[in-house]
Amino acid sequence: MTPNIAIVDDLEADCKHIADYIRQYFSERHQKQVRTAVFSSAEQFLKYYRKGVFQIIFLDICMGEINGLELAKRLRTSDQSINIVFMSSVRDYVFDTFSVKPDGYLCKPFEYAAFAEIVDMILARYSLTDRTVKLKLPRSEAVIQLSEIISIIACDHVAEVRLITGEYYESRTLFKELEATFENESNFLLCNRGVLINMDYAVKAKEGKIVMQNGSEYPIRRRDCKAITAKFTKYTAERMRRSFVL
């Protein structure tokens, strides 16, 4: 997968710095050139932006009238799949970014190794696009990428599969079969009987429920609430540990 990348930063030197790292990374590790667009403000970026144009955005926090955090919030309302990496010289801003669930935080000035570690993690998730699941539909079949699935819910005699695009399928594939398919996928969690979620799209566990980026909530099985919550917290903490380089 070769992503389109945006850099949004009002400092020209910092834009050149990250652009050089991007060229170095994809040239050395993937022998590819990527399309990189540079914007000096959030306003300039929004004039150009359309959903799906960029897969990764490196975003400075302290900018003009629309700062990086506000821009990220706007992006998340329309595009839950875009990978957002914040950049800032202020370490404490990292706590303000949690609500938009970023994919990384680089504290300026940062070294190439820190940058490469975050890009490695983002591209590793895209390897999920090589893995698919086949769903039996009433009159046909559908092949779905694992990375697009938010949740799978058992409902009567069908499994309701919801995607990050807002689409959903009512599959005739038994939930037990789907559960077995996802057994070795570390980012999927069986949080209740007949409820399987993708933790990459989860925001938090609260009051016996797991809250997703799209606002949907899924109940945690009461009997195993403590163990399930611990598993979710461990996965989220590990993901954040890999993503934030301070």
C-alpha cells in the first residue's frame, strides 16, 4: 500500500524536515515514491481536502485560527480511517489529542527513528487490507477487508457486519464461524455474547460499555466485565505506547 500523505504546518522548515523523512523512508524501505502535499494552514488544507484523498496526515497543533486539534476533530467527523499524526514542541498537548484518537504524536524536534517507528505501525495496520472475510448474503457473497469492519453483531439468524464507511451487511454466515475467523486478530474483541468489535475504532470503555468512534456503544458482558475491560485497556495502552514518541 502506497499512501497519499499531507503535511499541515505553518513553519516552512518543519514542513521540509518531515517531507525529507517521508522521502527517505519510502525510498529506503519500500523503494517507492509517494505523493506528498504540503499546506501552511488548516484553512488551506480544508480548501483542497476531500474524503479519501489522503491516508496519512502529519499535523502541527499550534497554528492559526483553526489549530491542529480542531482540524483533526473535523476530519474525524467525516473520515474515521484517515491516520492522524500530531506534531508539536509542547509535550503536554498529547493529553488534549486523545479525544480524536490519533495514530501518533511526535514531539519536535524529533529524529528519523521516531518518525519511522510510527509510519511502520501505520503501514502494518494496512497489511490487514490483504486479509479478507467472505460473507454469505441472501442472494450473493461479499468479500470484505478486515480493516474496514467496526463490529459484527449476532441478530436472530444473521450476523450484522458494520463497516467504517457506514455500510452494513446482513450475513447468513453463522456468527460462530465469523468469531473463529477473527480469533487470532489481536484488534478484535468479543465484548459480549454475539458482539465482536474492532478495538482500532474504539474510543473508551465506560460504565460497562465500549464506545466507538462513530458514537455507537456496545455492552460488555457483566460476568467477565473486569477481564474484558482489562484486555481492552491493555490493547489501547500498547497501541498508544507505540504511537506516541515524546
